[in-house]
Amino acid sequence: MSNLQKEDFSAWYIQTIKQADLMDYSPVRGCIIFKPDSYEIWEHIQEEFNARFKEEGIRNAYFPMLIPESFFTKEKDHIEGFSPELPWVTEAAGEKLEERLALRPTSETMIGTAFGDWINSYRDLPMEINQWANVFRWEKKTLPFLRTSEFLWQEGHTAHSDEEDARRRTMRMLQVYKEVIEGLLAVPVYEGQKTPSERFAGAVDTYSVEAMMKDGKAVQAGTSHYMGTKFAEAFDIKYLNRDNEHVYAHTTSWGVSTRLIGAMIMVHGDEQGLVLPPKVAAKQVVLMPVGPWKKKPEIVERLEVLQKDLKATGIRVLLDDSDNSPGFKFNEWELKGVPMRIEFGPRDMENNQVMVKMRDLSDKVAVSLDEIMDFVPKALDEMQVRLLETARENRKANEYTNIDTLDELKAHIEAKKAAGEVPGFVLAGWDGELETEAKIKEETGFTTRNMPFNPPVEKTTCIVSGKPAKHTVWLARAY
Amino acid sequence: MSNLQKEDFSAWYIQTIKQADLMDYSPVRGCIIFKPDSYEIWEHIQEEFNARFKEEGIRNAYFPMLIPESFFTKEKDHIEGFSPELPWVTEAAGEKLEERLALRPTSETMIGTAFGDWINSYRDLPMEINQWANVFRWEKKTLPFLRTSEFLWQEGHTAHSDEEDARRRTMRMLQVYKEVIEGLLAVPVYEGQKTPSERFAGAVDTYSVEAMMKDGKAVQAGTSHYMGTKFAEAFDIKYLNRDNEHVYAHTTSWGVSTRLIGAMIMVHGDEQGLVLPPKVAAKQVVLMPVGPWKKKPEIVERLEVLQKDLKATGIRVLLDDSDNSPGFKFNEWELKGVPMRIEFGPRDMENNQVMVKMRDLSDKVAVSLDEIMDFVPKALDEMQVRLLETARENRKANEYTNIDTLDELKAHIEAKKAAGEVPGFVLAGWDGELETEAKIKEETGFTTRNMPFNPPVEKTTCIVSGKPAKHTVWLARAY
Ligand SMILES: [Zn+2]
Ligand SMILES: [Zn+2]
């Protein structure tokens, strides 16, 4: 058994996603190919979010990808935040354009312009739209799924009559993100507020859900922003209220992206490869004939019946009757993270049973063929719940809440490194000053992840200044 | 009642899609905003195709949008066909790029490069992938949905071990297109082969399904291409066959786009506005209280029950209990093309009935509340079938198969114009020469749509040269 995940997590990650056939590099810097096995995970994520958005009364739409340069300059913080990363179209159909067009990094400016046109009266509010789209951020360091020059995401944009309603939407979507990321991807997250320096460019308040990877590093899994009237002022999103006054709307935006795929892999994967939560796995069950060759036809026929029966109940099932050896197949499907393997050979046939191996458990169990149809969905549901619990336990084991000074933090990081362990998430008090936050990053590489709504404990003194803490923050290294 | 559709079809089209809230223009030339009511139509189209692709064993994936210039130059015909319309990224993150990157107009070159890497042995074939994506063609004349600088589409790309298998896939997808466009959008199409001059840039053979709009003009609704080994040679898609020889794969591609939305509107819309086929309508049924105000609460309560019951059976239903007058609401929902309107007032309550108006029929019918739950899905199914039949009749009425010379064609077009009627589709004999085809276009504005597989009659002499016809072709003006 390999020790690569433990010894070199990054190498393990790249090797695993390549071998499991999830992605390939492309000739365009930082742009990856989402191969069918990863794209299908994304489709399951989309299905779940679309169902949630519908419940919330949010409708999908599609806006142009190209954004005129002049749009960006309307909101000062926004352009400052994004301009270093923008790719530009400067020519089309053989002619130089009069104005450069950016490949959207996000659509606040495009949708803000449209909202400015569409919203006239309080009757038009709230206006709540979501878009599934490709977006571009030309970043220096890229990592498949987690940080790519082009990625796929959903971006919700809403406009409201007042702050209260806009803040309610902001917080509600953060909650939806938590529910879906935990419920579907089995990735536990901390919800909280970003510090001012980590806010979305142009937002009044940014909230996030943050997940811990197996190497202890953080992934920002989703964000939700309250914009106040800043974008409304920049894009003239005004409406006539019930008192017949023209006033600015309050806007929000919120998004999750294909980085969720990377986070899910880094939370559940093990030395054998991927471990996929059943709800998003392209294949939930693989059926495999085992044992002496001669018996194969009747064995395969029985498995075909089982495959058909399982398929009919909506289970995503595959029968691998290829000529490869069982050992080869075991490895292959474990690497690909298929949640359940069902083996069936001549002896099993005699005993009217199959052998079942769940991807996240080490033992095989015998299950009677009379009970298998009830067993499979139940076992998949249990695995879904178990993965979240296991991830919570892993996370808990790597949370540190007793570190009170920067020296202690440095010592903690050194000690973990020396022991070949992960430094994880550290809960700290923070005096709310930009300088103390910057100093943490500078001296340790840890950054503030968020100020959690429900921290395990409240920290009372700032980890840098020793002054009374204004906030309790999660610190971690981040992807 | 307006006569706009009859008198100025283009003006009717633009007015209808704007008033029905399907789209808005954007500040980027030729790029439109797909508002929720049109985007949802697209989502229903996607659902149906995804189900079909799955049945065919074709899986979705996602490839980078930006294509290095050098990729295009690998297949000569391909670059010649597309280069006049490409937008280019030339700078990113503040630096000029070493190589320009095109915004994909289609992904043969990107996916061809990947297939070249992924395909090694006959065991890897067929490789069959579909992508849902935004694509760009910077065209001079644009028209919402039908021809936009950025549009949404699916593009299928497959590689096969031999010509036979590749041609089978090419023809099969054309058939899938016909089934879905007729079955879901109720738009009848002619399937046939494109003439060489109308082939996809780089294809050996291009096939299309062509639809006739109410103004007699044609919309190419879907295309399927057999590439031979041309792209395989350009992108080195070679495999080791069973005889241990390295040989080129045979590839195909096929696509439909958001122009289907425009075609559907132009086939079914009428002077009152949109007429949406029930299978793709965002709302299939609108419930409306009518009659004296005082009775309203109990009327609305009964409609709320009906709404809930219909929703539970999967019907997409809306209750409009706004304060607008019934006349205003009738117009609004007719304009938006909602297939079924159900009215309910105090007298209906006494009679235990509702009044039902189907969008495509002029009479209202009374339906007992005891039978309404059976009635609604049945009436929607019937409307779906009826729309296709009506469209077939409209098309039949505008097909001309007795025109044998270019002078007759010109006279036909003039006569129709003078009568305020549409010139429609003309079936003609063609000698297969590029010059005769060019002459038709030059002198009449009609172009060859396709060489139909099942023409109503076989034409025997060329409409231009009078020589024996090699092919029977549909001629029409086209969008
Ligand atoms: Zn799936
Ligand atoms: Zn729908």
C-alpha cells in the first residue's frame, strides 16, 4: 500500500485525479479538461442546486460572457480586485475593437447593468436570478479543480427593496451552500464571515463556508455577499418605492464552483484513490464476476439480472465483465472511488449470496441475494452519512483551539511538520486590525478563513497583539 | 387584432420576444441576455437531449473555451471557414500573450487534440463525448436566438474505428435531432444532406434538419457531420487496430443550439404572441379568478387547491391572482404563450366547473371540476400533437414542387410577394454544379437547404441548366 497521500499530499492529489480519469491538462495555461467522470459529479451538484434554487424562487438565466471595459470601471473596488486577473478580447472578425472586452471573472457588472434597466418599481423586487457559466481568472498558480484559469460555477444575483431582505437572502444562500455541501458532498463546513481584507471586491460583507482538507489546508467552498447599495449606485439600480421615492436597491451575489469537486476529493480520498459520496458518484455500484473462468456465463447472467433490477430502482450500476483479473478490477474501481463493489462467484451462487465491499470500509460482508435489493440503497445511504461523520472526525482531530500567541502558533506548525502531521485549523482571537491579520500571514503562512458563527470556543485575546479580541477567527493555510 | 405577423414578420418576431420577456439586448454587439422564460425552454431542451445522449452511450464533458491559434491552422478548410468570424484574446493579466487564443466557434480542434492523446487502441473506440457550451461567431448581421455573436449549444464529437461506424453515428444523431425537434418543439423538419458548398468547414459530408418558419424562410435546426479521417490526420488521432497496424480514426461532430428557441417561436407564434409547446413551456397552465370581486377569496382558495393538485402531478402551473383585470391577464398570458388558461368565477363555482382556453384554439370549453385532473394532462398532450400537425399543414401549404426553371422560380417569388404571401420552400432539380447553385442564390436569394432523403417527388431536370438533375434539393431563403 502506498503512503503517498500521507507523505506528499499534492503529488497524491494530482496522481489520483489523473489515474481516476477525472481530468486532463490542456494546451491553454491553467485550463483543464473536465472528463466525463468529473463532469458528471458537477451535473449532480447542478441538479441539487437547481432544485434548491427553484424552492427559493430563484430562476436561471444566461448573460453575455464578454464584459466591456467601461463596466468594470464603474465600481472602483470591483475593478481593483479583478483587473490583475482579466483576459481581454481586443480583436474580432479581423478588426481591432474600439473597447476591450473582458472574459467575465464574475457578472456583477453585466447583471447590474441589466438590473438597472429592468427594475423600476418595488413591484419588480426582489429580482432573483442565477446563472450557470464559465468564468475566467488568469492566476499565476493553478491547481486542477481548485484553481484554474477557466472554471465552471453558478453565480446568483439578487436585488431587494431594503437591507433586511437582502441580508436575509445573503444568509439564506450561505445556509443552502452548507446544506448541499454537507448533504451531497459529505464535506463539513464552517460558516462564518470573512474579514474585511478577504471580502469580495466591492462587497459590504462577505460570508463563506470553509472546508478542511485531509492535509489540514482550507478550501473556501462557497461565498455569499451583501453588496449594500454599492453596485446599485454604480449601475443605477433604482426603484420607485411605496412612498413614491426613487431609491437604490440592495443587492447580493453568491457562488460555488467546480472547486467543490477538488475539495470533495481532498476530503474523502485515501491511499487507494478516490472515495466518492454515493449521491454524486457517476457509478454507485460495480458488479464483478469472480472465481473460476468456466462458471462465468451463468455468473454473468445472474449479475446482468441484478444490474437490471438495480437500474430499475434508479441505482447507477455498472457490470464489469471484462477479461481483466479480479485484482486489477478491484484496484481500478477503488481508484475511481465507486462506493460499492459487489462480487459474485461460483461459491456465492451455491450460497445464494454476494460479497459486498463498501469503498470506505475494509471488510467484505456476505449478503443474501434475497435481501440484496433492500441492502444496496440502504448501504449507500449509510455510506453517505458515514463519510460526513468520518470527515467531521478528521476535521475535529485537526482543530486547535488552545493556541494563544503567534509564538505558540509557529511552534505548533513546526511541531506538526516535524511529526509528519498536519497543522490543521487554528482558532484564534483577533483584535480586528489589518496589521495584526497581515502579520499572521507574513510570519506563518496561515490566513484568516472566516469568523465562524458558532466557534467551538470564544477566544478573548488577540493572537498577535495580546489585546482584547474583537473576533474569533479560524486560521489555516488555504488553497 | 394586430396584423403585424402577416405584414412584417421580422418586426412581429422582435416585438413578440421582447414583450414576452424572453430576451434583452446587451451592450456587447450581437450578444443577447437569455431571460428566465427563454432559458427555461433551453433547460427543457437540454433535459431531453441529455436523456437521449445517455441512451446512446454518449457522455458529457467540458473542454477549455480558449483555442490556441496554432490549433486552427492544422486543418486548412476549418480555419478558412471560421477565421473570418473569430474573436481573439491577445492579452491576459496585464501581459500580451505569445500566441493569440480564439474564443471557440466550435471545438473540433480542441477535442481533436485531446482525442489524439486519449485514443491508442481499438479498445478505446468508439469514443463519444458531448459538450454543452457557449460558442462565439462574430457575424455581421445578428438576430436574437437565430444568429448571435455568443450562443449556447451542444456539440457532440465522436471517434470510430471505421467509416461505417462513424457514418452510423452521424446518421443516428440526425435522427435523434429530428425526433427531439419534432417531438419536443413540435417543429417538423426535413432531413437531408447539405450540398458541398454548404458543408461544415472541414467535413466530408454534412447532413441537416431544416425547418420552415411561418414566413416561409428556412432555419437550419441541426447538423451532423462525417469528417472522414480529415481531423484525425490533422490531430493525429491514430489507433492500433486488431491487426496491429496504426491507422486513423474516423470522426463525427453534430450540434444544435439556442437557435432552436427562435425557430420554435417562428413556427408556432401568432398575432397574439408566443404559442409554446406544452413540453417546453416554463408554465403549462395559468389559473385565473374571474367575475365579481366580492367572491374572490373563496374562488382563489379553490384555485389554490387546484394549483396544488396539478403541481403534485408534475404540471407546471401558475395562479395569477394579481389585481390586473381579466382582459389584461388574458392578453399577458397569451402573449407569453402559456398553453392552457383555466378561468374560474362565481358562476363556475355554482356549476362545479372551470372554463378552459387552449392557447392554439379559439373556443373556451367548460370542464367539470370532477374531471379537471384527468383533463389537464390529456389536453396538454393533445395540444403538443396538434401543434406539430398544424405546423406540418402550414409547411405543406408553402411547399412548391412544380417549379422547373429559374424563370418560373423568379415569377413564383414575385407573385407571392405581390399577393402578400410567402414563397416558401421550392423543390428543384439540380445538376450538382457549383455554378448552377451559385446562380440560384445570385438571381433569387434562395439557397439550397438540403438534398432531402425523402423528397415529395424526384425532380429530373436542373432548374438552372435544364440538364438531367443529379439531386433533388430544397430551395428557400434562409435565416
Ligand atoms: Zn449521474
Ligand atoms: Zn421548467
